[in-house]
Amino acid sequence: MQRYLTGWFNRFIPATLNTHPKEWFRASVGSSLGLLISALVCGQVFSASVALHLMGPMAASAVILFAVSSGALAQPWPVIGGYLASTGVSLILTHYFGYSLEVGAAAVGLSLGAMCVLRCLHPPAAALALCLVLADGEVTGMGWHVFYPVMLYVLGLVIAALLYNNVTGVRYPKLHTHVQVAVAELAVEQAPQERLGITATDLELALDEIGEFVDITVEELEDIFRTAEKYAMRRSLGGIPLEQIMALDETA
């Protein structure tokens, strides 16, 4: 029992961030610049009060886009599609049921469902659905035209992430592969040597079997496995660099 309780409480200990302070600084600067530029553009086209009202969910999106840009939730379609779906759900609910806390809670839940169906899950977008239900008169008075400032804000953030991340050495967006054929067909088509080891298809099937939300792309997960295999091989060889072994094989 004590062992179980100890293990349970250990889950609340903060996990180690496997990133360097340099990456923390890069993401901090990028999220601040991306959010500021998007807010200024939205404020100029519409109004400062509209930009400020939408800024909360957009700030959360900025953190995802610049700090965890490799995650599945940070890719362009989840961001853009998530805000489109959540805005639409919020406007439909307020049109028929008005503005209340109950409607706001329903907007969050239905937005989540809509994003899952459309494969564009992005948590800050659900927060926007709540903001639109509890908005002030200026925002609610825009009606369906609120799509315009929301999309301007979102596109500004995505464009900023595209430029800043790639300029600072972080590839964005990430490629996401999908399983298009059955496992049996793959086994027939692949050569025997290619059936060994973990492939992107194996990872995709594993994620499908788990069936839970995992905020990482298959490409990124594959890179992690390949890097881990490199260190595992180095450890099994007693710390000898792989490059040195290859050089010895060439001279033999």
C-alpha cells in the first residue's frame, strides 16, 4: 500500500523539461513577438478592445505554436480549423440559446467534439468559444462577422510561427503521416530486412491502438526513437562513438 501511495504521489512531481535554456528563450521571444504583432494587426483592422478580448486564447495558442511546435496540436490545420469550428459552435449556440454560463460550458464541450470530428483539436480554441459567449457588447454585436477578427488573429499567429520557427532553426510545420494500407499488405510489400525495427507505420498503428490524445506527430516520435537507438547502441558498445567504429571498418 505504501509503495502504491508513493508511486501515486510521485506522479505529481514536475517532469523534467528535456530542453535547453536557449530553447526556452527562443520560444519566449517568439511567442511574445507573434502575439504582439497579431494583436496589433487585429487592433488596427478592427479595434483594440476586440483584439484584447480575443487575446487570452490566442496567448495560449502562441505558447503551443512557439514552445511545442512539433506537437500535433500545434500544426496549422488544428490551429486554424480549431478556431473555425469553435467560433461556429459558439455563434450557433448563442443565436438559439443566448448568453449564459450554461451556454458557455456547452460551447466548450461541443467545440471539443467538433474539433475531434474535423481532426483539428486545439485546446485554446475551446477557450475562445467560451470567450465569445461571455463577450462584451462590442464583440457580441458583430454577430457572424466575428469570424473576421478571429481568423485574422489566427492567421497572423500561424504566419509568425512559420517565419520565426524556421528562421531560428525549428522546422515547422511537421509532416504527419497516415496509415493508408493494412498491416498484412505492408508485410507482403516490404523486404524482410525492412520488417525489422520500428517504422512510422508501426508508430501510427500503436497510437491508434492506444486511442488516447497524444500531442506528438509520428515524424517527431520516429526521430525520438532513432536518436534513442543511437544512444542505446553507443551504450552497448561501451561508449565508443559510432563514427569511430565506422572509420575502423573502412580502414580494415
